[in-house]
Amino acid sequence: MITSVKTVQAIHIAPVKSLALIQPASVHVGLAGIAEDRRFFLLDQRGAVLTQRQVGTLVQIKPDYQPERDFLRLNFPDGTAVEGAVEIGEPVETIMWGRPVRGNIVAGDWSNALTRFCGGTVNLVQARQPGECFDEYPISLLSSASLDGLKQRPGVGEHVDERRFRPNFLLAGCQAHEEDTWLGGQLQLSDGPVLRVVAPDPRCAITTLNPDTGQPDLDTPSVIREYRPSAGPAFFGVYAVVERPGQVSVGDQVTVQS
């Protein structure tokens, strides 16, 4: 029996939670996850976290974050941009997935520009510590084979790509939904980090949104549940925690360990 070599096909991070993804060629994975992933987040006028669940079109804003000099640029779909060195202001604390996350409102024009775009008060916040703004777990994984299987479902089509699911690592060389069988096991990424797969990834309404426009165009959870029945959420991909930090690059080999 020939076993396919598993590799990292693509890397995705969102420097600002719920804004457009970027695809770096290489990232450092720390014990808390990828430091540049969700380094910033948004708060509404009530001090609650604002995501694509409330404003789907946030995904149209493309961030560029350069952590070595703490420089941020937000590119808006109308061609305007706000950029500069990050200067922190008022401290804030909010609840994210049931846990308190502390940060500081970023001084400057970013919040004003986001407020105009969203049509309501929005503050840009930098988390006090990197790796605090994940959802349930710091790393998400999805195989391209699972995505290919979804594309074959009636009414889905080739236009659906992995950005809809926002995986940190898209993996090639797998069988469809093979990642489900890794629960409790470890993944070694090249000679770098070791991840432990801890939970299936429950999919929410954000996956119904087109990753370019932020407009709903496919009832993804319902489609998934049609061929992957579940009494609860539609599971697609898996979550992992970091057991050993290290560098990961596109093309790195992935080894599954029991």
C-alpha cells in the first residue's frame, strides 16, 4: 500500500480577527499559536467583540501587519488605506469564547475608518499578549481532500475555497476527512512544531459568507450535515494545540504520530 506524503499546502492567518486572510510562506508557531494571527480584534460600541457574524463585509478589508516594527496597514475596498506605527491607548478587557482577554485600543485613524466602514462605533484593539484571540483552540487544520469532497456536493461547485473555513494550515496528501482520525494524536510539521489534535472544528454562519465579498452565498453547515450527519454543529476540519514550537513553511512534510 502506497501512503501519500502529507504536506502543508497553504498557511492562513488574520492579523486582525475577522478581516481578510493573508497567506504567508512561513510562520513561527509558538506555544500560544501563531503570534501574528489575530493579533488585533474589533470591539463594538458595547465593548463586545465584533466579527463577520455581525458585519460580514469586514472580510473586504485587507490587513498588512509587520510585527518586527509593529506597523499596521488596513486596505479598504474603496481604495483608501490607513497605516502607521501601532500606538496603544486606553486599556480594555472583553470576553472572548468565555475567557477574559485584555488589550489596548489602538490610537490613530484606524478606529474612525472602521467606524465609517461599518456604520457604527468600532474600536481597533491590540491584544495585550499574542495568541489570546483564538476561538476554541489556537490552531485550525483542514485537508484539501475534505474541501474537494465538499465541492462535489450538489449546489456547491469549484468556487468554494478554503478561505471560507479560515484554516491556519491547509494540508495536502490526505484522504477526505482523514483529519478526524487524528483526534488525540500528534502531528510533526517537518522538523519544527509538534501539534496535538484535540477537537473537531464546529462550523458557524461565517462559513456561509463569500470570502471575497462577505455576502452569504452558500448554507455551508447544512450542506456539510447532509453527508456528515450531526445532532449539533457541522464539523469540518480539526483544532489543535501546540506541544512544541517551531517554524512552518509551505511545502513542509507533515507526519502523523499516535
